[in-house]
Amino acid sequence: MKKILCAFFITTFLFSQQKMDILFQANYELKFKEYKNSDKEGLNTFILQFNNKESFFKNMSVYVKDSLIENGKIKYNNTQEDLNINMKYSTDFPYTIYKKGNEINFANELPYSGELRYVENIDFKWIISKEKKMIKGFECIKATTSKWGRNWTAYFSLNHPMPFGPYKFYGLPGLIFEVYDEDKDYVFNLYKFKNRKKNNVTLNNYPKAKKVSKQQYKKARNNDAVHPMEGTVKEDPDLPKRILKKKIEKEKNYNPIELID
């Protein structure tokens, strides 16, 4: 039993101290439709940091906030200002994704379930075509695949021979400049690429996150989305019921990037 506990704490410590050498950085814009019954299109930006063997994908707002905290420009003091800071850097997608080989570490903080992470292995079956187009001044080649209940089209650049891309996408012989599903519910576009030289960088990927299975994570996310309002409102006792009803109706139209595993 002692050996099992020791192994657990060592694993947790190693994950919490995860570091990476960064040689390149690619910034992506995501246009998305998170709910099927809405025409509203969301917009987010992300940063992909990587070397020749591993990559780390993170929302730009979270990345900026973490950088400011690390440099001492943001300090939490258990005041109203803390809430203002969190609101300023809030995002629809606060998750982080670390990739090495075909293993993916996904971590996120849910409003009620807290910090959770899961590990999965993904093998994309890409079909590379002869079709090409220019993106950001570079010739990019078209590739297609089916994953998570969606058909995807990607364009990658052989001028950037790194097998990475936004979100969990990887496995092409060049960096992915653009990837989208056939309904264009989720469209990633690269808008900036640059060389970096930063060694032994701490990833800040939810080091306290509890490890669960992917199915357990999805269940927690779904439960959090329809979590009842806490407390009561004396002037409007039916308010919690109405809010819960709206949450349930909203969740019925949830349109995640991964429709199925």
C-alpha cells in the first residue's frame, strides 16, 4: 500500500512540475457555434507552443493571465479585485492540452467539479490530397479526416515541418494552418507564427487537477452545466427553478467540438 501511495504522489508531483523546451509558437483564432439553436458565432484565440516532440495548447486569455501572475503583475488578495481579474480573463475554453506522441493530456477547471484531467491516445487517419491553397503567404496542402462525429478539413504547410496543430489535431507532415468541420461549427485559423527559444518552461496546466477518465470528465461537465442555483431569493422564490429550467434547455442544444468519442 505504501508503494502505491508513493507512486501516486511521485506521479502527481511530476505532472505538477511538468516543463517543456519551447522552440516555436503558433497563435490561432477559433470561430465557433457552441449551441445548435443559436446563430451567434463565438470568437476565441489560443496559443500553441511546441518543439519537435511535444506541444502545449492553451487559451490566450488564460496564458496572458498566468504570465502576468508569474511576473508579479497580478496578485490575488481575497478581495473584490480578484473577481474582477477573473472576469477580465474569463473564457469559454479554459482547458489546456499537452501532446507528446499520440498521447494527449487534457485538463480543465469546471465551475463546480473543480480541476480535472484525463489522458487519451488519438490516432488521426488523415487523407492527403493534391489540392493546395495559399495561407499567410505559404502553400498549404489539403487533408481530410473523420473524428468525434465530424468530418474535418485541414490545410498544412510543408515549410513548417512540425506535426502539430490546434486543439488535439496532429499527425500531418507539416504545421496545420487551418482546420474546420464540414458545418463550420468550429473553425481554427493560424494568424501568427514565430520562432521561440525558451528552455525548461513550466506549463501551468492545472497541476492540482484530479485524474479521471474521459467519460467521468464529460459526465462532470454535463452535471455542472445544469447545476441548480445555490441559495434562495426571498423576493423571488421561483427564480432558482426558472434558472435551472433555462440551463436544462440550453444544455439540450449544446454543440461541442466532440460530438462523440
